[in-house]
Amino acid sequence: MKRMTWALAFALPVMALAQPMPKDPGARDPDRMARAEQRQRLRQVLELADSLELDSAQALKMDETLRRFEDRRRPLREQVRDSARILHQASQGDSAALSQVDTAAQKVFDARAQIAALDRELYQALAKDLPPQKRAKLAVVMARSEGMKGMKMKGAREPHGD
């Protein structure tokens, strides 16, 4: 398992450096977003595989499950992002966005509730074949990784003192 972890850890920076930069730095590049999603899922798989002491076959099965759920989560995240953009524009005084505030806020809340439901479903799918101790570890890893997603500062990712 450690060999696979090291191999994947070295593969991430190489993959990132090999990718071309987008032409317009302010625009959302779908290819770049897809690669970022793939790297995030790989980090999740590595963290789960390490925490739960999974073998390669179990890690690959977990990766497939995460991929299926990510496909369902993606449009919800985009909805949250689009609505948040409208809310930000309205907070800056954009008159066109001001009329959309209530609708955008409701869309954010609805999408976030659906994402939370997907997270519960994901936990159940990943935990179904695990013994109780590993289910507990899975829940801890999922809770930590969800809490860290919103942190933008580099210093925010510090050890959690197990």
C-alpha cells in the first residue's frame, strides 16, 4: 500500500506540471476543473486508503464509488457557485443581480441540502462492507475533509492531533 501511495504522490505534481495553462486566467477552464476534481478525488482515495489500511483493490473500488458520487455532486456545486456569484454581485450593488437575490439564496440552500444528502449516501456506500472501527475512521476522515474544503489559506491544513 505504501508503494502505491508514494507512486501516486509523485504522479500528482508531474501531472500538474504537464498540463497547459489556460489562455484566459480569469476564465473557468473545464479541462483544468476536471483535472482539479481528479486530483482531489485521488487525494481522497489516498487519505482513505491510508487511514482505513486498504489494499489496492479496495482503494480502486472506493475510487469508483467516489467517481459516481462526484458526477452527481458536480452540477450541484456549479449551481452553488453560480448562485454565489449572483449574490456577490448583488452585495456589490449590481442592479441586475439585486432582483435575483432571493432566488439565488434559495438555490444555494437547496443545492447544499442535496449535497449533504449525497454525503450521507456516499458514507453509507463506502461504509457498507467495513467493520465498525473502520466505519468510524471513515466518518472522521469524511468530516475532516469536508471541513477543510472551505479553508483557502495554506496554513489551515495542519495536523489534527489524533
